[in-house]
Amino acid sequence: MIETIDLHKDYRIGKVLFPALRGIDMKIEDGEFTAIAGPSGSGKTTLLNIIGCLDVPTRGKILIDGTNINELSSRRKAELRKTQIGFVFQTFNLIPVLTAYENVELPLVLLNLEPDKKKERIVAILEEVGLGEFIGRRPNEMSGGQQQRVAIARALVKEPTMVLADEPTANLDSTTAKEILALMQELNEKHGTTFIFSTHDQLVMDYSRRTINLRDGRIVEDKRKPKGPR
Amino acid sequence: MKLLNIAWRNVFRHTRRTIITAAAISVGLSSMIFMNTMMNGADKMASRNIIDFETSHLEVFAKDYYREEGVFPLDTIIENPRYIADGIKDIPGIKGITPRVKFQASISNGIDELPVLGMGIDIENDRRIFETGNSVVAGRYLQNSGDVLIGTDLANDMSLEVGSYITIITKDRNGTYNAFDLEVAGLLNTGHPLFDRNMAVIPIAQAQELLAIEEGVTEMCIRAIDEETLGPLKEKVSEEIGAQYEVFTWKEMNAAIFEISGFKRAGQFMIGLVVVIIAAVGIINTMLMAVMERIPEIGTLKAMGFTNSRIVRMFIYEGGIIGAFGSALGCLIGLLISIYLVHVGLDFSGLFENVDIVYPMKFIIKGEIDYVNMLYVFLFGILVSVIVTLWPVRKATKLEPVDALRHV
Ligand SMILES: Nc1ncnc2c1ncn2[C@@H]1O[C@H](COP(=O)(O)OP(=O)(O)OP(=O)(O)O)[C@@H](O)[C@H]1O
Ligand SMILES: [Mg+2]
């Protein structure tokens, strides 16, 4: 479970402090499929980065399974990212010199897995995201949608407890975006992995069970619905 | 998937950039190798000239002679060379012994007079341990009293040829001027400037007569069987002949020359360093670009949980691989140039025609390859590339992951 208590983040721009988050209180249970919505500049990326241990809040607490991650050393944070957190980026961020298979293999380099098991996992997850035939392709030989699928496979291959996706569909056309969202939803149900993604796209919100709306660094709405469209 | 593997692929992400960088490194390193080969070659030629013409391996002098060798002091010479020759001839490791008489003189062709170094040699013995006898390019070696060998350069300077007559003039032990008429029996081309420009070689008996030193000689030259271990042999000879004589190795007597050559090496090193700095700037630039353009990639790796040290290592491999390519290429080019230098050499004679140089060789320098040095140069190239890579990478990995990810 992820819990934030009065989370604040100020950015310093020259001498001025700009408050990007101004008191975020929320709880996200394990296995939830949550969208963080809001207009540009509302603080979505900032919030996701703090949850993902990439950034630190100025004030307030963030608890993952009861542990205050602010208090962790950067080494322990890296450890947490290595095992518990998968990231999906708006710009895919695949390593261009590596094939789809190798990109997915990358997070496993850090884990001590037997080679056979490693291979099995990589192949399985690539099949799951529908790239069974694209294993040997480099990023520049794939479409945006395919690249994002590789990125999702890369985030999931280490079997993390949560996947954080910052505007995962913003660089994709709407059909592809739908496919990606459906895929994430499917993986969420199948693996029970918590998915938190940011968006300002209505389509994306339609898919989520829960939408947390941000405006100017505050939560203005937190709404749930029973099940998204398939 | 190993880090090395990723680094390898990144090297070929910009093949042209890699090639240019490696080429810059290789130019630097091959120049270093080139210079080393030349310096070694020059030193080797100088050493050969000294050993084969001038001193052989060891020389025995009467005590205090060597200290004033420059003025050829005839009052401190070896009065009884037989005694020394007999005393040491049974020491194992000696290949041959020959006496020589060196003196200041001048020669005249009737018109011009030139100062020369006169040298009396034992006609038979001398050619057993020196190459002088094998360097006669015109005429013949010494045979009779009244014969003289002179260098080709000296012959040119004084318009002499085989069969020409010259007069040799010197002051004897008592301070009286003495002169002999001599016939040029042969011309020497040794490659040793001293011999080719400034030397008049005559039979030893005639030199002794000219100087009024009876049986005396200025030095005894000893050739060893094993050139590398002269120290112990020197000790034995020294012990055998006693304290009224002194023994020196050819290296001791030419320390000054090899000191000059130490200077040269420092110079060579400095030039090499400059070239390497140029190459290093090239690779700094390349690695700086490689790091800068991959900052978001570094951010992605960090987000995945990659530690800084892993990321640094990846770039070090990358710099190291480029460095290894450059070094290998540099060593290859250096080797090819060196092989050319060993077989053909470089002709500096035009450059130094009118300069008097103490360095004992002529200026067609043939190279001498030092493979160990080449290995060092190779490793040096890689090391420089790696060190130079550290700086931009360390800087990039210091960025927080968020900042790295946002970087465009
Ligand atoms: N490094 C930074 N330095 C200064 N201000 C920043 C920095 N990062 C974000 N901000 C500011 O903080 C606010 C929140 O930014 P954030 O990126 O979280 O918004 P967002 O909701 O993700 O917007 P978008 O939808 O455009 O991605 C914005 O006003 C932004 O200008
Ligand atoms: Mg954003």
C-alpha cells in the first residue's frame, strides 16, 4: 500500500519557491489501477517521481507498506526501484543499441536469477505484451506502440509491486493508446501489480477504476468506478 | 547481457566518431613509438660505434691517465703493456686484448694542415677485436711502417687519396716536435664521425717512436665474450693488474653521451606527452558527447536501480574500447614505421653536414624496435582514454535521476 501524508514539493526557481505539490493525502491499495489526472503543470509528474523514489518531497511523508521512503538512503532507494518499482515513460526511453529482448533483460541484470529462468521470464512477458515475434528488433525498428509495449514488459519483468507510468500514451495515436491501456489493465488484473499512471487524456481516465484529479498541486477529486470499459 | 556488451554496441553507435577518435589516438601513439624506435636506433648505433671502433668493452689505463685523457698526458701511460697482457690473458670471458696509442697530432698535405687524433694500433691484434680493419673502403689495411689510414671525410677535406703522401706532426714526451712522412694506404668509412673525419691510424711502433715513449701505450682495449656482464670481468681484470692501473667499461667512459641521450628521452617523452594530450582532448570530446547525449539514458538506468558505479563502469568500458582501438592502430602504424626504420633508416646527413657533433655516429639512423615500450604505449593509450572518460561520466552520474530523465 502507498500512503502519502501532507506531501509538499517546492521547486526553487532562482530565489522564488514554486509549490508544485501542496498537501497531497491519499492511499493507494495494492493492485489498484489508478489514474492521476489534471491539467498540465498540476503536479502529476512530480507526484509520480516522488512515489517512485526518483525525487524527494519538501515536506510530508510517503509510506510504502508502512515504510517512510524519505528516510531511506539513496542506495536503499535504488534497491527499492530495482526490485519493487517499474517505470514506463512517455518517451519510452528504450536503450537504442539493445534489442527488445535485451531491453527487457536489462532490469534483470541487477537481480540474481538463473539464466534459464531469466530467459523464460523475458520471453513470457514479451509474449504477453504481444511482441513474441519482435524479440530481436531494435527500438528504431519498431512503432511507438510496440516500443511502449517493450517498455511495459521491461517494467514488469522483475515482477515489481507497482508500475508507475507517466503519460504512457501521450506519444501514441488514440487506437494504439487504447490498446496499450487495455494491455496494462489486463496485466494489472493478471499479475495484481499496482498501476499508477498520469494523464490528461479523457480516454485514459475512462479505462481507470480510480481517477485522482490534481489541480495546482492539490487533490480536487478522487473518484472510483466499478469497472472500466473493455 | 553484460555491461561490456552494451559498451561495445555503444562504441559503434557513432562509427565515424569512433574511427576519428581512434585515429587521433593512434597518431599520438605511433609518433611516440616512432620516436622511441629512432632514439633506440641512435643509441644502439652509437654504442656499436664506440665498442667496435673506439674502446671495445673495457679499457685499461695507467692510474690518473683517464682523468686527463682530454690532453693525452704522456707521462701517465702504460709503460709495460706486456705485463698487463700476460697478467690477464687467462681470465675467462676475454675474447681479445690489444694496445693502442692515442695522441694529438696534425697532418699536412703540403698546403693545408689539420689537427687530428693520431692512433697507433697493433696491426694484427687490433683487427681481432675492432672493426677498423673491415672498414677500409679504398686501398688496403696497414702493412708497413709508413702506412696511414685516414677517414673518407678527412681525405675529402684535404683532397687526399690512396697513395697520397702526408706529414704527421706531433710533440713527443719530451716536448720536442717530431714529424714523419706517411703514405695513405687506405681510406676508412666506419660510420663513426671521429674516425671518418679526424683520425690518422698508423702502426703502433711508429706511434711509439714518434712520441718517444718506447714500449709504452696509452691504453689496452679488452673485448669480452659476453657484452652484457662487464661488471664482474672488470673486477677480475682490475684485481689482476693491481692499483697502478685503472679499468673502465665503455659505458662508464661514455656516460656523458648516454646522459645526453637521457635528455633526448626526456625530450621525446615531452613531445609524446603533447601528442597524447592532443589525442586525449579528442577522446575527452568524444566521451563528453557520448555522455551528454545519453543523460536521459543514464536517468532511465538509474530509475531501474542501476548504481552510479555500474553506469560509470559501462562508460569506462566504452572509453577503454575506443582507447584500445586507437592504441592497437597506433601500435600497428608505429610498428610498420619502425620496421621501415630498421631496414631503411632515416638520413639526417644533409641536416648535420657542417655541424660538429660529439655523438659517435653518422646521421643515417636506423631504428631499433623496443617491443616492451610498445606494450607500455598500448596500455598507456587505454589508460589515458579511461581516465579521460571518468570526468564527464562522474559528472553525469551525480545528477539526480529526475534531473537526468528531464535532460534533453
Ligand atoms: N525541476 C523543476 N524546476 C522548477 N519547476 C518545476 C520543475 N519541475 C516541475 N516544475 C513545476 O512544477 C509544476 C508541476 O510540474 P509537473 O511536471 O509535475 O506537472 P505535470 O502535471 O506533470 O504537467 P504535464 O501534464 O505538463 O506533464 C509545474 O508548474 C512545473 O513548471
Ligand atoms: Mg508531467
